Amino acid sequence: MARESESGLPIEPVYGPADLTGWDPAGKLGEPGAYPYTRGVYPTMYTGRPWTMRQYAGFGTAVESNARYRQLIAHGTTGLSVAFDLPTQMGHDSDAPLAHGEVGKVGVAIDSIEDMRVLFDGIPLDKVSTSMTINAPAALLLLLYQLVAEEQGVPADRLTGTIQNDVLKEYIARGTYIFPPKPSLRLTADIFKYCTAEIPKWNTISISGYHMAEAGASPAQEIAFTLADGIEYVRTAVAAGMDVDDFAPRLSFFFVARTTLLEEVAKFRAARRIWARVMKEDFGARNPKSWMLRFHTQTAGVQLTAQQPEVNLVRVAVQALGAVLGGTQSLHTNSFDEAIALPTDKSARLALRTQQVLAYETDVPATVDPFAGSYAVEKLTDDVEAAALDLMRRVEDLGGAEAAIERGFQKAEIERNAYRIAQETDSGERVVVGVNRFRLDEEEPYEPLRVDPAIEVRQRERLTRLRSERDQGAVHSALTALKKAAEGEENVLYPMKEALRGRATVGEVCNALREVWGSYVPSDAF
């Protein structure tokens, strides 16, 4: 009897040649590093060097986060990944009324260029690749990073990294949006143009399915809605006058890796194949780099449990293996204690060691795409691809990703799947070790890392001092220039950079744009 995959697709007990009748390996697979990139975006993949090992970190103050980054680099991390606190993600300063109680809780608080200087103090920005998980205010954090690099003497064309900058998925799954979709897409196009001219090696967007998966999306939903968002961003940039090959090679994606290893490998392979076809056939991209779906992966935080937290070490190892077998370009492994609190130094180090064991103690990196030709994985790849394409067609029938978001379509579909998962877990049909089976009568005590509530007081004091010391008239003039640009068609990043250079705060810049563009109010049409 067939089991069902996470996407509700059948997984047969045995697969054989009959399951791939008429299957053409040349058309479906090609060669590694060649269209349609099913086997990976680079010919040698990990045989020459392993994937980039990123560890997502950021908590409390910039000083504390800076110390964590230095530790991670000392332990072998090859890329930094910055977590920002909720007020920063929402474009509010630490002393804003809405920020109270949230400052420094889920990431680092960045209010101005002064915080960004501290965050990267002693870290040579021409030597590290930095990924920043920031969306609605992504332009601000990128410009602050560029300004700090300039102070270090590092030219912008030496900077490498990624801003997530995927606001469409915020309307679908996370909720840390600021502006309505249309001006948000305009801001995205401005970022594409700015980086093409000023920071050419920067990945301008990381189109994210991870947060949809955390909200309950199935693997098929994850790639369908993520790629539909990608299509919307490409259309926006092309409509703004950009040539697709000028920006598409810098697009990147961000997916989850679950414990359901076989379907996850199939999902990654299917996503590459779909994107290559869309970019080549639908958008007429000519540069092969525009056809490549390059992606970062994070292990599934939603599958971590507070019960028997050490078991999460096993889950993370399996998830990470799926990401590597699926051909990820970079990987973050969650710490085993993240279901309880922010990671401790020890748990963050163990998470990194998990990747290092896979890279240096297993034979997985020795060959490219080891599952190629597997009856089971090739059939699952085809099945996930078909399910994703069906969902993408439904999004197109509604007018594309933005129009479907306004109707609440993606959100409703994900919520339905999340409800199914919850029912299966509650009934015991879906086994979660330590939660609904193999439980302990008494959990072992665990002391989590706690964020000092005095952080908010110190950030407020820093803001008071900053506002008393800066040139208020210059800040006012810079913000007025920004609003004028936002009202017209000028690229807003240039006046935004000057405002931030003059020590305008993140909240002040976002509020200036709120005055022009308004704030988003969601619809529940579906």
C-alpha cells in the first residue's frame, strides 16, 4: 500500500522501470551544470569544494551579535547570515511604542548606521559573504552595509552576499510587510537597478519558500508559490525597463529542508527544472546563468521539538543531508535548542559541526547528484513538478502572484495544508518522536539562552544620543528628498543612502515612505 508524501503524492513501496516509461534522461536530466539543471547548477558541484556553510545568528545588541559572528568565523563558518529583531523587520526604531518588549528578541536591533558599524566591527567585508534576512526594509539594511564597507575602505564591487528582499512571501506567510504590494514591488525593482549599477556581485533577492513551509506549505506548494513570486519579480523588473539578463543571474532562492528526505531531494531537482524552463522559454533569457536556480537552504525549524530537544540533532542531520543531496549552494543548520529559545554558543557550534561532518567525513560530496536515475527519486521529481505546475497555473489564472495575494489564495491553500498536518499529528497518524510517540514521563531540565530586557533601554539611550548629536536639519532635508523621489519615478535608493549616511534612523526612513506609499491592510477574500 502506498504511503503519501508531504505533498499528498503517493510513495510506492517499490519503484521500477515501468514507473519511468517514456522517460527521457537527456530532456529530464541533461548534464550537471547544464540546462535544465535538474542535476545541479554547477558541473562539479561539491567535488571541488563544499557548499557555503552559513549560520544564521543575531540577537540582542550589535555588540553581542558581533561577538557571535567572530566565534562562528573562528570555528570555520564561511558565510554570515544575519537575523534582525522584529522592530527592525517592520521598519520601527527601538524606541517606537510598537517596538516595546520586542527589541533584540528574535535577532539584532539595528536602528542606524552606528549599530551597523558595531555589528561588523573587525569583520573585513571584502572577505566574508553576508546574507541578511530582511524584507520590507531590505534596501535600508543593504545601504547601511555598503556605507560601513565604504568606511572600511572596501569598494562596493568587492561586496558579496544576499538580501532576502522577498516581500511577496510576507503577505503570504510571515506578515512583516510595511507597504502595499505595488510600491513594494517598485522598491524591489529599484534595488535590482541599484545593485546592477553599484554592487554588481550582490544577490539582490532571495525568493523564499522557507517561511511558507514554516507556515504549513507542502513541498509542492513551497516551490509553486515561491517560483510564482519569482515570476512576479521578473515581470516587475522587465516592466521597469530592465533586460532580463541584466538582473536574473543575481536572483537566488531560499528553501526549507524537511526530514522527509526523498521528497525534499525531488523538490529541489523539480524546482531547478521548472525555473530553467520559465526563464528560457517564457522570459526569453539568453544567458545560461539566468536559467540557473541557485538557492540557500535552512533546516526545518518547524519540525524541531521542545520535548527531548537533543533528538533535534538527528532531525537536523537528516534535513541537512537532504539539502546536500538536493544540490543546495549554501546551508544553515538549526541548533537543537531553537524550539525553546535562541541558540547557545555550544548548540550553534554543534549545528555547524553537523555540516562539517557531512562535508568532510561522508562520501556524499564525492559525486554529483548521486540520486540521478533512481526510479523512486526520478518519479517523485516528476510528480512534485506536476503538482507544482498545477498550482502555478492556478496562480496565473488569478492574474499572477500579486493578484492572487490580494485574493488571499496562497495563504488559504497553505492554511488548509497546515490544518491537515495538525490533524494528522493530533491523531497520531503523523509520528513526531518525543511528542506523540516515544515520550518521556519526565523531561530533563534545560537552561535556555535568555535575552536581557535591559537591551531595549540601552537601544533607546543610543537613539536619544544619536538624535541629539546629529544635524537635524540635514536629516530633515534628506528625508524630504526621499519622499519626493518616492512620489515620482526616481530610484529611491540614492536619496535613501544619503539619509542613512546622515544618521537618519531605520524607523524615520520607513515612516517617510509610509507617508507616501501607505501601509498594507491584508485581504481575506479566500
